Amino acid sequence: MPEPSPIAVERIQTGIRLEKRLIKVLKAFAELKDITLGDLVEGIVLHAFEGKAPFGPEALETIARLKAIYGLDLDASASHRMRDKPGA
């Protein structure tokens, strides 16, 4: 099967804030896959926009191990309840 042709896009720098342990897991996963953090986030978002799961079983196992390493105990139910620590 031939490689799909590249798609030219315009990227911009953004200044988003993410939970510290979450970003550590994302960065580690991107490093394992030899892709940039931006490429990983773009892929996750594009899958989510189509209602598709961005990760298969093997990737989810890897992510579970990384979550344990970095002490990330949050799940999807935390997504709308997180608040900055006082003084942060």
C-alpha cells in the first residue's frame, strides 16, 4: 500500500496549560513513538473530532505504565473538575 501524500498545513505556537503529570505522560508517550508532542496532540484531537479512539490496546497498556510511573491518577471523570492549586 503506498504511503499517503503529505498535507501542507499552517501551524501556530500556542500557550496552553495542562496538568503537570498529564503532560509528562504525553511527552513520554510521544518520545516512545518518536513523534513531537504537537503531532501527538493533533492526532488525539482529530480522532476525537470523529468519535474515534486515538489509541489501540497496546498503546493503552503503554500509557497505563507511564501513568503509574508519573503518578497520574486522573481519569476522564476529572476533566471538568480540575482547579489550580492555591498559589499556583
